[in-house]
Amino acid sequence: MPHKSPFARILSPFAVLLASCGVPAAGDSALAQASAQTPAGQTPARAPFTITDVATLDEPWALAFVPGTAYVLVTEKSGRVKLVDGLGKVYPVSGAPRVDHGGQGGLGDIVFAPAAADLDPIDDSFPIYMSWVEAGPDGTRGAVVGRGSLVIDEMDGASRIEKLEVIWRQSPKVSGRGHYSHRIAFSPDGQHLFVASGDRQKMTPAQDQAVNLGKIVRLNLDGTPAAGNPFSAAGGISAQIWSLGHRNILGLAFDPQGRLWGLEHGPVGGDELNLVKPGANYGWPVVSQGNHYDGKAIPRHPTRPDFAPPAISWNPVIAPGNFVFVSGKAFPAWQGQVLIAGLGAGGLVRVAIDGDKAREVGRIDLGNRIRAVAEAPDGAIWIVEDGKDAKLRKLTPKG
């Protein structure tokens, strides 16, 4: 039976209050930005939701709802974890790991273990997985994943992270502060952990099976390589690899059919959403739908049919954050669609899945860079902006 924290009972009466103080959204895309925000041939539509500004945060990166409660956890890149209640009160969470903060690096994803939703602990303790950037020798650094427990044992919202231990590392650690990726997803059966590992702006490691940069890895819940991975017979780091040829994967999620999808940044053009298949090579840096930053052309995917093509790509880029598959009933017209947090797009991008392919069906202009999106248990859509003084916002259906 799902755990029902006392916090959920205390905060649930305020749901009506939150909805009543929202600010109506202006529409799917402001007219002045229609050419940039809306795909050709589409007409900006009025948004079917109300926006509530819940809290203000500092460089937030990821959101996770505490099972059975009215709380949402937010990571901030500088190394802080915040717990936000349904009224927008922000509580610090102690016990966060020490991070190497700078550039694209710092504290990253936070995800509750699959078993967390079924727990009924006396002390409100929930198993969690987190990712962050760890410093190495001689100015090197790399992403890691750790697991521990979130403990909430005070009626005033005090909480802490306990017994956090590293279970996986990017290898090797390299110089620079970009393309960590470090998104986390669990398989639908709860038995495996998938981690997105970016190419760290080094490009060529994405094709090297002796390292885990530029890969998606499939692990057991303790961080060891899972049996049955495509390159298990090679042993070592190769045994972790599920797919390769990736650049910078900032979204990782399973669809309602149980298929894994990855969302990644291209260079100049070429952001892409991929249906991730075991052993598949997605071509970076040999092929791309974009060009290098210095203007040098990159061969396109059709020139190399041996590489897996994207389900959809964008040029100009949308500069994506993460994404979710909409499953709740709050927005029935969006059910089954992909909702993408757009940094460059300045809002949300909606994508429909057609078999192994995808197509963009709309954009929602929110007037700022959106770092992350999450769907609440009640179907409301929560987003968090990027950078300093970033708003945590809640989208609920009108009426």
C-alpha cells in the first residue's frame, strides 16, 4: 500500500488555495515569438492551463516528488537539495554530497528508487539515487551516481540524506566542465538502473567501447553491470554499455510501452530524440544533423545507415533539458505525448510518438529557459526555470 506521510494530510487542504492564486497563461506562443517558438504551419493556440509560481530557487537542475506526500525535492547545481511543500515553503535538506560546481557541472539528478512508492516506514525514510560531479586529480572531473536515503522525521519539514555512497563513476575523468549528462532512469520492472553519460565535450570517446563517456549504461541497482548487456562478453567498462555514440543526453525516460528514449543536445543544430535500443550506435561524432561550432560540416545521418537515426531532430535547436511522457488525466489531450523542457525554446515542446518516429505538435512559450519538467501524482505539470532566481512553477488545467 502506498505510503501516506503526515505531510500529505497536512498539506492537501491547500490544493484549492494554490489553484486559486495562479496566473493565467498567455497562450501557447506569444505572437511576437511565433516564428521562433512555433513550427512552420502551426498556429499558436491558447494554453489550457493556469500557472502558479510556487518558489524561487538558485540554479535548479532536477525535480522529484516524494512518494505519498505533497513535497517536491529540487537539486541545485551548487550542491544544495531543497524540499518544497505545497504552499511554496522551502526547506533545506542536509547531507548532500560535495560537488565540483562550475560550467555545466555540479549537483544533478535525483530519483526515488522504484520501491519507495510502496514503503511505509515509521521514520519516513525513502531510498534515493542522485548524480553529481566529482573532482579528480590534475584538474579532471567526472559524473558519479550515488544511492542513499531521504529521511523526513520532523513535522516541520526538516530532512536529511543519509548513507549516501557512490555506486558508479564516469571513466575516465577528464578536463573541462561540460557534457556530463548524468540523468537517471529505472526500468519499468524496477530491476535496472540506466544512466546517461555524456561525451564530456571530447567527442571521440563516444565511439570507444573501452570507456563509458558518450554512452547510456545499464546497471543493477547496486551499480554493477547488468547481465545481458550487449557487450557483456568484453568485460570491464564495456559490460556496462547499453548504447553508444551519444553527445550530451539530458533527458532519459521510458514510454508507456516500456521503451527507453533519450534526448540530447546537438552541436550547432541537431538536437535529437532517440528511441534507445540495446547495442545501437547513434553516430556521434561521425554523423549529426548539426554542424561543429566552427562551422565545419558534419556528415548527416542518411550518409551512414549503419548508425541509428534520430526519431526527430531540431535545427534550429531547442536546447532541451529533460522530458516526461504525460500519463495523468489532468491534460487528456497530452496523454502519451512527450513534454520537453526547452532551454533554447524558452518553454515546453510537445512531441507525439508515431511508432519508432516522433513529430513535434506544439510549443508552449513560458518566457524563460526551462531546465526541468515533471508530472505530479495528480497530473499537474511542474517546471523549474534555469539559472539564478529561477521559479518553480505549477501548471494546472483551467476550470
